[in-house]
Amino acid sequence: MATTSNYALRLPTSLKKAAEAIAREDGTTLNQFIVCAVAEKLSALKTSDYFVERAARGDIAEALRLMRRPCGEPPRPGDEVPPDYVRVP
């Protein structure tokens, strides 16, 4: 079992009531709802940081060069560019 710690959380009454209602609808406790909400927020922030870091290492010129390189295979069925495709500059 993971170790846990306690934290006295002060919520506005309206926010607490709304969270309790959602937790009840979901068949869980307010505590579990808050734990999941915090975990979800942390995950979103870490994902955002990850993509910012990856983008900083990206080389657009190299990616475009790779996309333009000649290849020996025609597109497979379903890989064609749709006739109504509009290229955005």
C-alpha cells in the first residue's frame, strides 16, 4: 500500500457541494474524487512540460527534409490525400 499524508483542504462551500455531488454520482468518496482531480491536473501539467521540452529539441528543417525525401512505395489504399484537402500555409 502506498504511503499517504493528510492535508487540511479549505474549499468554498459551493465548490465542496459540487464536488460531493459529482463524487456521489460517480459512486466514490469526496476524498477519492479530490485525489483523482489532483492526479489528473498533475498529469496534464507534466504532459504539457514534456511537449514543450520535446518541441525545443525539434528540428523543423530536418523534419521537412525527411518528409520530402523520395521513397519507393506509392501510398497504400486509404493513405491518399483527400480531394477536398486544403493546405494551410
